[in-house]
Amino acid sequence: MSSYTITDKCVGCTLCARSCPVKAISGELKKQHSIDSDLCIRCGLCGKQCGAGAILDENGVQAVKVAKTEWMHPVINTDTCAGCSVCIENCPEFCL
């Protein structure tokens, strides 16, 4: 499976690089950034934030900017949760 990619529409704002939970995005300010396909987990966060429309998903489709207030958030089903803590231990942002 391929990773997300950054096109030449990138303006080098660094928002994607600063928010990538696995630090897969690199580049200099005001220059086109790139995504390390070996590190990319295809979470889509970069595309949700890119106002320039410079992010393509793993299928080559342009990602659409989404307001943070509209992002989906995880919900735990307490009826089926085993309490194993795997999700907590593996959260890249340590928010669980």
C-alpha cells in the first residue's frame, strides 16, 4: 500500500510536517515538502489541514481540507472494550 504524497501545489507552510503524528513529513519553510512512505501511516491528518490542496491520498485523490470542528473523534464502546490498553499504548499523540 502506498502513502500519501505532496504535490507541487505545496507552499511550504509546514503545517503538515508539524502535525504529522509519526514525523513522516519533512521540508523547509516556503519549499515543497515530502512524505516518507516508509513512515506514513495514512492517517490523513496532513490532508485535512492543507489549505493549498497539495496532498494526495494513497489512491492519488486530492485530500480535502476539513475544519477541525468537523473531525471524527474516537468513541469507546464500553460494552465491548476489553480494557487491554493497546489503543492507549499505541496512540502516537498520547491523547488516550
